[in-house]
Amino acid sequence: MTGQEGGLHRRSFLGACAAAGAGMAGACSLWGGQDPDPAGEAAQTGDTGWRITDTGADDAIEGYAAPCPPTGGPKARTCCGSTRRAGTAGSVTCRWWFGRRPGPAPRPQDALVTTDFRSSPGADPESSLTGVLYEGYPVDAPYVVHRPEHWAFAGTGVRAGDSFDHLVGAEYDRVTPEAPTPEGIEIVAHSPLVCNGTASHQDSAYYTVDSGAGVFAVGTMRWVEALMAGTDENGGNHGMDARTGEFVTRVTENVRRTFAEGPAAPTHPAHGNVPELYGDRT
């Protein structure tokens, strides 16, 4: 979620998740297994991925997403695929990859190649924009509050170390200092977990930039689902309870209201704290 329209002055990454407005930077996935376009766009470019078009945006944005390391698997994430503006036709196009992953179609300029954020040419990991880097799947872990005094948690009553069962899953992101990371990013939740036998953490993080924009990344795929936790509107919600639903709802309201008033940076600056959690790992 960004606090100022276009304030980041960077390549758009939200794609099909939130093409025409502010959106929570969490996770956006498409499940499936077969290429629906074996003879059309795929045949023309050498692609074997899904193609999605949304005609509701002001500017055309084109890109695709590929399975993210280290887990890969038969699913894809928008946050791992770069996008590019293709004109003013009012459409959004993303290619979603399954199975084999050929190289990008030739382009006259490397900057216009739509490939994985982390891949050449022009590698630019998604963390340079979102602040967090996708790390793994599957996981089911409690969400642990690290900075209860942060404005996003206002009115929730949380304290440091408070946790919310099952809120981290099934995919997660974290601040990864070894990857490109915005300066002064603030980690507000830091949740220990084990994914595929490896111990790690999930992070929710916030940063601001000179333009006045703010970016808040929740870092867990279940955030949106948790808005209905404790109700009878969406099944069991992976065991998340009403307390979790109330917490997620209040945080989401806080962030959206702050960003709607915008710009976020002058009134709600980030207070960087990565070294206290990850040391000097740049």
C-alpha cells in the first residue's frame, strides 16, 4: 500500500493485484496448471504463461510473474514478476508462468523486458519497492508484534510479543538486508517460523521516501482472509479467530485512513530498525 499516488516514481509492480489504486502489499497468487493460450500470445513470444487483462486502469501495464525461489512449485506470484507501462490503452496485462521457464522475449531495450524482478536483464528485486522479499511456502505460524507503538497498531491494544495464531501463511515475506532494501525501513512485526525445515522470520514493514509516499507491506498471504476471521462469511479461515480478525481490520483501517489523508511521510515517518533485528548483513 502506498501513501501517495505515483509518489514512488518507480516501475509499477502491483499488476493484477491492484492496478488502478492503492493496494496492500501482501501476496497475490493464481492457482492453475495449464496454459490457456498455447497458440496466441505464447506462440508469438515464446511464453508459456497465463495472460491476464484488466481494462480498468488508466495506463496499460504489461508483465508476467514466475515461480519464486526457493520453493517454486506450480504457482506464481505477481510480486516476483516485473511490469511495464505499454501505453494509454486502459488495460493491464500480466503473464503468469507454470512449468518450464524460458528466457524473456527479445526487446530493444533491457529496461523494457518483463521478467522476474530478480532476473537479468535489469534485475531489480521486488524488495526495492515493497521493502520485503518473498521467501517461502508453505508455512503456518503466529504473527508476532514487534513495535506495538507503531501508528498502524493504534487502537489494537497490542503489546510487544503479542501473537495471532495462523496469521502467517501460506506464503510469507521478510526484510532481507542482503537484497536491495529501502533505506530506513521499519520492521513492525517479526514472526519466527520454520518453512521446509529452515528457521526464518516473517516481517511486516513500513518505509517512506522523499516524495512523501509511504509503503506498508504486511508480508503474509493470509492478511486479506483474516479480515473475515471469526465470522461465518468464509469458512474456517485456517483457524484464525475473531481476535485476529479485529486486529487485522483495525490495522488495515489505520493504514488506509493515513494514506488517504496523505502524504504519509511528513506526518508518519518511518523509524528504521533493521540492525536491531538482523545486525549488519548488508
